[in-house]
Amino acid sequence: MTSTIPKLDGEIKPPFNEEQARYEAERCLTCGTKEVPAPCQVACPAGIDVPGFISAIGAGQWNTARDIIFAENPLGGTCALVCPAPVLCEGACVLNHIELRPVEVACLQRFASDHGFANLANPVRHERSKSKIAVVGAGPSGLACASDLVDRGYQVTIYEAETEAGGLVRTAIAPYRQPTRAIGPEIQALMTKGVQFEFNQALTTREDFQQLEAQYSAIFLGVGLGADMALDVPGHQLAGVWGALPFIERARSGNWTPSARSLVVIGAGNTAIDVARIGIRLRIPDVAVFYRRIPQRMKAYDYEVQEAILEGVHFQWQAIVVEVLGSWRVQGVRCRQMGPVEDSMPFVLNADLVVSAIGQERRAELDTAIQGLTWDGHQLVVDPETGQTANPQYFAAGDAIGGTTVVEAVRGAKIAARGISQWVRRSA
């Protein structure tokens, strides 16, 4: 374990001040042209003109930088905090090829977003079309799709089951990635643009969606996935066994200090790494991640895994938890090795907390609520060029179709918004 334990809300990369932003912006080679965009722009799923906004920062034009970012990504401030930049824009930076540190694009994007929001002007109001579009879910994909559609002139209403917008960005992003500012400024900007919000509207029945179908020209599903998949081993019902999303949400509350001495995380995705690194920040002395395959098969980003190891997270490779032990509360886990030593004897480790981060269920209620949808496992099937589902009135993006990051949700939402606009015009 490292001697200096990071704080729960201590950001991995603090924000730049003006001097730092200008210095970093001047390191950019501003490569690329309109015909051949820079590698960083190509690598950005949202298609942001990265050299353009960085050049504006270098010239001290904060508002221009903001406008360039938000022209392509209405969640630009949030994405600056949570994007896997080392494998996207920063990973594609040409400075990598000459063995120099890549430009810190995410920090520059955050700087422009934070300074730009302070001077956000009222956006230009577009002449509204008679066509009305419903968006179900106020998570990243729903917000991004609504923004694009309202910019195209459509009347857009977002229906959200919770009392606030933001979806998992608001509740399930590790606090060291995103400060409490969360997604608020972006949501306020959408309201200013004319997007309507209907909160406390849980749409789950066939009748709910029949009403939408009668009122709206098209419907976008930004519903995400369902609850955490249950841990299907003996002892899963014991106190101290958590799903990943409730665990992160509890940690985000800021008033939780678990007395646990050891945490076992089951899973190999980015969420599992988030849970483990939160455990370190909650001052849990022993944090271990169990993965049934070899390290190269992990879905988590390698740089995240390496950072977790440096912070003190232990990894049990090719090992599974076969039982959670305890009378009424977790006291340990019984484990077994996989792979070449699959027939080895089970072994027991002490554990006070067990968090299952093995994925989320699909939205099974949509099968009966909406006619004609098709699924591939947990993923809703859509046309990759338009975001349209097998039911032509419905479009989708985000986690429900297999997106794994906020910026991928934005990209899919932009595709769906364009598809919706084309379909509505053809159907008029």
C-alpha cells in the first residue's frame, strides 16, 4: 500500500490555471487540415476540433475554445473529466511518435469548459419545427440527443424517472474522476436552449409508450442498462455484499466511512477498477480484484489497471469467488484458481466487503412495453448508421446498445439525432 492514500474526492488531475493552460496549449503542434484532420480529432468519438480549441486557449480566447468544444459535444465539460483520454485523443497525439509527452487534451478541455460556462451566452434560438421528439432517459445519450435535435429545430421533451438529470454520470462516476459540480452546467445549457424536462416519469408499460407513440414523431431511448447483475454464488445475500453501482453511489454521498479491513471486487471492467480505487480512498487496508482470466483479457483500460496497482490494489488473476462466507455478514470468500491449475484446491481469504462488478442486466421491461425491438444479448440492436431500432419509430444509443463511455454515448446520440431528423422528414 502506498504511504500517501489519495482522498476520496481528490482528483487525479487537478484543473489547470491560466498559466498552465497557456503553456500546455503552446505545446500543441496544431497538426491536421480540414481535408485530413489531426489524429487527436479523429480519435475523439465526438469529433471535436481538438487543435482548434487548443489554439484558441493559447490565444486566450476562452469563449471561442468553449464554442468549438460544445459545437460537437454538449457534454464537453463532463467528458473532459471522465473520458479515457490516454487511449483516445492523448493516445493519438503525434508527440507520442517522437517520444515526447502528449498534450494534455482532457485538462485543456476542462479548462475551456469551466471558463466558458462562466461566460455562457444565451444560445441562438432556432425556428421550431412542428415535429415533436420524445427522449426517454436523461443520461448522457439522452441529453446529447436532445441537444442535437433542438439545434435542428425540433421540439424536444426528455422524460426521466428520477428527480434530476444526469443518469449514471450523476450517481455512478467515481468521485475522484468527477467533482460535485457533476453535469449541472451542461443540463442548464440544454434548458436554456429550450429542451423540456419531465422528471419523476418512469415509463415502463405498454400504455406509457403507446401514449408517446401517439404524441411524438419519433422516440429516442436513452434508458441505459438495468440493475447490477446478481452475484450467483452461495452467500450472495449476506450483509456486506454490494452491487457496484450502489457501492459507488454510497461512496459519492461523502458521508460513508466503512469499518472494513478488506474488500474483494469481482469483475474486470472499468467499473471494477473504479470500485477498487474507491476502496483505497475509503482507507480500506486490503483491496483485491478477482478476475477469472489472464490480465490481457481484462476489459478495463490498461493504464487504469496500472494506476490501481500503484495505489495498492492487488489482483488475483485466473481466480473466481465460488462462495461468500459468513453467518449473517461477510467474513470471507472461498476462491478457486482457473486455467492451468483449474483442479487446485479452493482457498479462503478474509473479506469484510464484497462488491460484484460483473455487469448490468438489460432492460427486460422494454420487451413488453415496446413492440418490435430486437436484442443481441444485453444490447438493443440498432442500425449503426442511423441509431434506428427494428421498430422504426424508436432510436437508441448509449449503454443500451453497448456504449461503454460517456463520449461513446455522445457519438451514438449524434448519429441517432441525425437518423431521427432524416426519418421524420421522410415520414412527413
